[in-house]
Amino acid sequence: MSMQASDLVIPDVALWAMRFRLTPQQAIFVEAYRQDFDPVKALRIAGFAGRNEKALAMKLLNQRNIQAALKFRNEDLRGRAEEMREAALEWTRDMLEADLSDI
């Protein structure tokens, strides 16, 4: 299945992207890069055009605002994953400790 730029634009993209002063294209690049860590593929998904895609992708990855955005998104999603993990463990614990006579 091919990924499109519109697949990566989620409602909160504008909020975090504005924090790092990213263009919409750069925000899509950040999200696409996080999917499989392929800078050239992320460049294409974001719609950047140029002769030397690899050089342009590396130039984007070396920009401080893009590096900061990548770090922020990774930490944000890691935090969300941890919260979901804790909720799943709590639910599992509740199910294991449940008394059938309470049902």
C-alpha cells in the first residue's frame, strides 16, 4: 500500500509544526521520516522536488528545527505509548483479579 502525504496529516500536526516553525511540507517530511526512517522516501511523500534527492533529504535532516521536531514527536509518541501500556496492564490486572461471582 502506497503512503500519501494526506495519510500523514493529522489534526495536531499544525500545532506541533507551528511550535518548530515548520512548513506543511516539512511537517509531512517529519511524519513520513518517522514511519520508516528513509529520508528519500519521506522527501517524495512530502512532495519535495529536486535533482539530488538524497542531498536535499540530508539537508532537511540537518536543519535544527526539523531535528527538534523529530525529537519532540518521538518523545510525545513514546509518552503516549507508555500511557497506553499502563492502561492495558491495569485492565489485564483487573481482569485477572476479578471474581466471577461479581459478574
